[in-house]
Amino acid sequence: MNVLFICYMNEIRSKTAEIIINSENLHIAKSAGTSPNAKVNISAGLIQWSEIIFVMEEKHKTFLLKHFGNEVANKQIINLDIDHEKYFMEPELISSIKSKTKPYLNI
């Protein structure tokens, strides 16, 4: 399954999620950010590529609906509710991502 993770800057939360999901070798994950200064910016192409989208906060889902309404119209968007007070590859962040995506990805 093609899995897309979205946060603001694409440096910590979504990037960590991309790495850990890809390491499981069950799904193909990519990540992006909603900020114009994100490492990878969210795009219509990434949304179209994805089969499921995980956002870290409700404001990321709101952003998608506002700026990419047509592209996300038939996509499942899951809010993981993971705040920005985390560090890249932090064990607590990894555990949270795994537990919150497990019902959808069976990892």
C-alpha cells in the first residue's frame, strides 16, 4: 500500500513515520509537509500516489481539504494526533506512530 505521512516541516514526525514504515517492508511510505519551507512540499502528485494519508494534527487535514479538496475527495485521511513536541526518531515518537497506524497498516 502507498502510504503518505504529513506534518508541517517534514523534518521530524512525518519523516520518522516514513522511515519506520518503510523499514517494515510491507508498505511504501512517503512524507511531506504543509509549510512552503518543508523539506518535501505536499503536492497533488503525492496525494494521487497515496492510497491512505496520515496527518499528525487536525490542522494538516484542514490544510489538505482547503488546498487539495479534489485530490483528497476519495482518500482516507487519518489524524494520528501526534503533537510537534517530538524529536526525530525518538523512541516515544516511533512507538506512537506504530501503535496509531497499526489498525490501518497491520504492522
